[in-house]
Amino acid sequence: MNEQELNRYSRHIRLPEVGLAGQQRLKKARVLLVGVGGLGCPVAQYLTAAGVGTLGIIDGDVVEESNLQRQILFSPEHIGQNKAEIAAALLSRQNPYIELIAHPTFLDRTNALALLASYDLVVDGSDNFATRYLVNDACVLLGKPLVFGSIYKFDGQVSVFNYGDGPTYRCLYPEPSDLEACSEVGVLGVLPGITGCLMANEAIKCITGIGELLSGTLLVFNALTFSFNTFSFAANPTNKALQTLPETNLSCSPAAEVLELDATDLMDWLTRPDAPLLIDVREPGEYEQDNLGGTLIPLAKLLEAPKQVPADQVVVVHCQSGGRSRKAVEFLHQQGYTQAFNLRGGLNAVRRLGIDGRSDFLKSR
């Protein structure tokens, strides 16, 4: 380290538990952050400030106005731009002595192993079950420790998985237990900041070898009561016996046969004379932020009065991620609607097409 770095990290180096050797471990470390949203922003900022030598950031999403309430790395001028690229640019100015690598893509089964392979430690700041299980399984296959965090309304959770012989995410949550978490819910703005700082703390401990990690322990924080609780859980050896990445096909509603449509097919269909009627089952506030046009019928209102949906016309029902709309289509099928399709992946899938320059249908407000 040069003189400027020694001065920058002097308060770390003065800690006997960290010292120069610990700071050098941070400088040599390669950390991959999955998601730079509410959790990922504070994690990225503190790991950057701490002097992690290489920080990779994966995120295929773009900054939205509704993100600014809690994703404090971003500003209004960043709306519409890729999160990973903007974060890397901003963080490189915060600390010019580290390497920032942007991966402006969504993590999936086709790229997970390749993206994770060159990093020492993975931090999961994602916001959906499918990605959490995918990140966990990839870390198990590659032998990478994983720092985990999640938030829901006023509650935050933090743990460390796959550290040595320690348990994995599937040891704690063998299967998704809260399908309602797939829908869009509110969150207290400071909660991801608190939880993200706790995640960054675990990452630094994992790299430097100091303290006692939350391996085999789940930390739960409640912002309303300002209470911290910990719960111990054991490793299940079968969860580390993976040979390949399992299929990650988690839905926000029970499995059922419904007519579904990919975002690419919908975009093509909307350009033709026989374009379907679009039904948006999100809430009015979500619709105002961005939409595909069409008719807004919030899910609760559709379930109360399905006759609002024309029975003699092809309709494509959509929401933010595909969960609420799938529930709506299942209900419509039960009511005899045979021409109702669910948009698989919802507006998130359409937005991914927009990032690739393939669609400009999404209308931001």
C-alpha cells in the first residue's frame, strides 16, 4: 500500500484485531455484490470505504424514482440508468485505490457460475427468492462463502452461509415460506441501510478473520421495537451435495396450469393489428410510476368483480414481477375466461428488454 492508502485506512490499521495484515487482506479480497438496491447501496459504500481491493457489482435493473427513498447512493439524475454501472462510477470516485467492476445484467442459471467464479466472497443483496436460491446454490458448487441479508417492511435479517462447514441458505430455508413476499410491499427507508451495514460488517469480518461470524446464526432486527434477536440453525449435509445448479422456478403463487406469455412475445404482439387488451393489476401508485398503458384494475378489485374484464377478448394480465397477475389469471380461468394470459416476469421482464435496447414500450412517469 502506498502512503495515501496507509493514511486513508489508518483507523483500521490502529485496531490490533485488524492491523496492517488485516488491511492487506481487504486489499487483496475480491468481493461480488449481487444487487445494488436498498441493501446493496450501503454494502457497496462501506466495502469501498473499507478498501476491499476488487468489488464486482451485478444488477441488470435501472434506477427508478421510487428507489431514491432508500437507495441513497443514487440521485434523481440517475433515473433510467443501469444501477451497476452508475454505482461503479460513483464508488470509483469515493475510493480510487480499489477496482470496481460493473456487471450490468441479471443473474440467472446461464451466467451465475461464470460470474461468481473469480470472486472470493459473495454478498447477496437481492430482493427475490429465485435469486437468493440461485446465489446460494452457485456458492455451494463453487465453495464460496455468502453474506446474506433481507428486509421486509420493518424487519431485517442477516446471516453468513457456506462458511467452512457451516450451513447454507437452504439449511435455514429449504423452500420458500412466504409467497406473499413476492408482491410489492412498503419498506421503512432506513431499514435497508441498517441491515446493509450489518452485512458489510460480516463481510469485513469474513475477509479479515476477526470476530465471530453469523455462521449458523440468523440475526433478526425490528426497526419498530429496536430489538435484535438471534436464532441458531444447523447444517444439513445434503444441502452441500449439489452436483449442478438445480432448476430455480419459484412462483409467487401455487403451481397451476395457466396461459403465460414471455415479454418478447408480448412486445411483438403489441405491434400487430390483433394486439391483446392489457390489464395491469398493480396499485394506482405503481401504475403512475411506469406502465404499459392498458387498463388498471388492482388485483383486489378484479377478484371482487371479474366482469370488469371482457370475456370475449384476448387479455394479457401483468403486474411488477408476475406473481399477482398469475393469481389473477388463475382466478379468471376459474370464472370461464379462456383467453386470459399472464405476462411471465411482469414489467421487470419488459424492463430487461428495454435495457438491451429492444423495447421502449414501458412508459415512465
